[in-house]
Amino acid sequence: MTTSALVADTSLAFSARGPLSDAVLSRLTGRDGAEGPDAIALAADAVATASDVVRDDDIQLALFLLYSSAYGSLPALDAGLEWDPHLLTARRILEDAFERSVRESVPMPELPEPTVDAVGRALFALAAADTGPSLSRYFARKATREQAEEMLVQRSVYTLREADPHSWAIPRLTGRAKAAMVEIQSDEYGGGRPHRVHAVLFANAMRAAGLDATYGAYIDDVPALTLASFNMMSMFGLNRRLLGAIVGHLAAFEMTSSIPCKLYADGLRRLDFDQDVVEYFDEHIEADAVHEQIAARDLAGGLAEDRPDLLADIMFGAAACLTVDGWSGAHMLDAWAAGESSLRASARS
């Protein structure tokens, strides 16, 4: 009996976007048994022919599936294939190209001294210098109800798994950086209260807005860039060599959350959404204002001081967070300015 026979339900709410993601999907759901297309060859070909790895639908969906196998976020994927050597080799090919593309595209800030104070100040300066188009400001004043629903759909890829990509770092940290990470993540997971887990609050918000809160329900609808944003977090978190990058990413993520969440909450109230929808964003206004200090100084600064060799990747991870999230926000704003949907297809049934 193959391990795929242990999968009770191989149905998924989305489809492949090309030969590579089709091969990965077929293998992980046991659709083709042990046979089927060569994912390694297809990964190499996809990388060689892609004009933009970050925005390539086939590559980003394939990476999303391979990472989902590690998270266990899609029960239809065979758990027995999480460490399949063939799929891991394909994943490494895609990761190498993806990381290279991100590093080439993200402007690197000047490196500060590896001290708590210097790193903290540098991260706050980096966040303050991020002056691109503001999705949250537009949302507060102008977004329509349909655009609000699109925003929830776009965010669902990460936020229904909120905090999980960063938590891969916990066993790799020590001392004050580890303590700071656990303090932040404990709040993200509800501080021991299951109903206050942030992913649960977001699922409640989606349901209250009339959307499907099942993980993966809108994968067909989101563009490659949305998958890439989550895939980047997963890549940073799952690879021990990128410990600095996932710490820097979390620092920037927390430092740019509180004020935008207030603006999202303002916009949702303006559009008369129920409090169950708004509550997720209200929760983050105060929590992330506290988290940003812990993340910038105790976590990122503490890690840089203890491990100066990770300083460059800490700053890279922070810059990558701001840059890629900026691309995603610009995509949505450009689509809406043109009177179009930011989704690949309508999220409404």
C-alpha cells in the first residue's frame, strides 16, 4: 500500500497553473501514484524559462504546495510525502531561484552596528522610509465593499496561518532573542485562549463578511504575487540558514502593522461591516504597537548583538518584507484604480 492510500480526501478547491504545479499537485495528492511527470526536470525548466520568478503562477503555486506539505495546512496532501527526496530536490531548485530573485530586487539598507540600540534605530528608520502607495490609507477613505472583501481574500493566504511561518525560528534561537520571539508569538496564538488566536479571529472575520474561511478556498483567485509573499515567509522560516531573514521579516512586519490595522478598521466601519469583521484589526492596533518594540530591539537587535554574522540577513529580511508587501499593495491599488478586480477571478460564487 502506498502512503497516498492514507489520504482520506484528495479534493482541493483550486487547480494547477501549469505543468510544474500540476506535477507537484499530482504527486502530493497521490493522483499519479509513484509515477507521473518529473518534478525536478519541470522545476529546472520552469526556472530557466520564467521571465519573473516572483510573479510566475506555476512556480509560486508549486512552492506554495511544497510548503503546505510541511505546514499540514492542506489535509489533502499526503503527509507521508513531506520529506520525499524528489519533491525536496524540486523545492530546492525553486527556492534557489526565488531567493536569488528577491535578493536582486530588494534594495539593501546600510548595515548598522550589531547592537540592540543601533539595529532597533535602523529598523525603525527603514520602516519610516517606506513611503510607497498606502493600501491602508486608500482603504480607510475610498475602498468599496467589494474591494474590502477582496482585501480579506488576499490576506487569507497568510492570515489564516498567522504567525506560523515565523514560529519555525523558535527552536533555532537562544537567549533573549528566543524569549522575545516566544513573547510575540504567544500573543499571536491567543495567550492560551483558543478563541483569541489571531488566525481564528481572522477566520471569524471572513465568515462574518460572507466569505469561506476554509484554508485554501481562494487559492485559485489570488495572483502569484500574493502566493510569493507567503512563500517568502515560508522560505525564510523553513531554512535554518535564513534565520536572520525570518527574524528581520517579523520585525518589519510588526513595525508596520498597528497604524495600518487602525486604518483597515476605520474603513470596515465606514462600510458598515459587523464588529466580528472589524475585531481582528482592532486586536492588532494595540498588540502590534507593543510588539514592534520587542521585535525591533529585543528580537532583531538582540540576535544581531549575539550573532553579528546574521546582521546582513536581519536587515535583508526586513527590507524584503517591506518591498514584497509593497508590491502586493501596489498591485491591488493599480487594479482598483483601473476599475478592475485585484483577483485572478471573482471570489464571489
